[in-house]
Amino acid sequence: MLSVRLTLLHPLPEAEQEVLSLLQELNDHLGTAEGLLLSLVVQEHRTLGRLAVWESSDAANREAVSHHVLALRARIRSLTQTVVAEDLLQVESGWTTGMPIPGISIPAA
């Protein structure tokens, strides 16, 4: 089942650019990971974050415990004032480019 890892945070005011760079480094590092379908770094005002869609929670968790990912996440957390969200969520339904996403159920109308 598809999974989404969502991280949203408020960095320390003096660390916004560094946190953004670290999130982009994490995004680039995971860009070729097996099971990754989509990965985005997001920003709105002082909220920074990352959204990643994985083929499964196993694929997401396998990458989450690698030494490099753990080191990047620790550095990001050390520069963070508030963690708004940090979750691995199961996808129940969804659409892409006007079509249902294969492999997940779409609720009946």
C-alpha cells in the first residue's frame, strides 16, 4: 500500500536557509531510492517541509534508518524550533493527472 512521509517544521529564525538546504540535500539523496515515487521540498512563510510518496511503508522505513538520512534528520531537528508534523501515513485514495492512482481504492460516490 502506498505511504506518504510528511514532515513540516518551523526552523529557528537564523537557520531557515540551512534547514532548507538540508531538506533539499535529503530530497536529492533519496531521489534514487528504491520505492520512492515522488518527493517534494515545500515552503510557505516560516514553515518548511518535505513530502515523499513511497510504494510502501517498508520502503520508506528502510531508507529512514540509513546512516546518512539519520544524520541529516538529526541536523535538521537541531535547527528546528517546532515540529508541526512528522508522520508516515497510509494512502487510502488519490488521483494523478485526472486518473485514479493504480493500486489504491477510490471511494464510491
